[in-house]
Amino acid sequence: MKALWQAPGAVARDVRKIISEEKPAAATTVLTVLDRLAKKGLVYRRREGRRYKFFPALSQEEFERDVTRSILEGLMEQESRPILSTFVDLVSHDEDLLDELEAMVRRKRR
């Protein structure tokens, strides 16, 4: 996904180049992953000539929000007090974050 956020409309070869800067990847692996992402609706592709150009279906912010929400929903199916307590502990070192959290809670209560 990072490669497509960097270069929306990239062909698989270009995606592979971007990915390979961090970790070598086989061309077939890149194509397989892009196809799977397309089937899941995270990526869409447009045929141009004999190749496909790939585009992210979500912005990085939207993607991160959806992943975070999914993880938290799974955690909240359990007892939620320890999760909430841990979250507050994690943000408690930053007064601005605590203020923002408090403001968000106030807005939700309205």
C-alpha cells in the first residue's frame, strides 16, 4: 500500500522497484499481492494497453483509521476496562493528547 500511496497509478514493475528498496520482492509475489488487494477492494486497477495501473482505493489516513477501528472493535469484544485503562496510560505522558481525548469524550456525550 505504501508504494501505491507514493506512486498512485504505478504498474506492477514500478511497485516492485519501490518495495525492493527496502526488501527484495519477486515480480510474481508483487502481482499476487496486488491482485489480492484488488479483490479485497483496497486497490483498484485500470488496464492501459497490455498492463494494469494500480491505484489505492483509500488514502493512507482512511486505511489506518479502518485498520485501527477493526483492531479496537476486536479488542472491545472482550472486557473493555483494561483496554481503556491501557490506552489512557499510553497517552497520559502528553498533556495535549489528554486534553484532546477529554474533548473528544465531551463531544460524544452531547
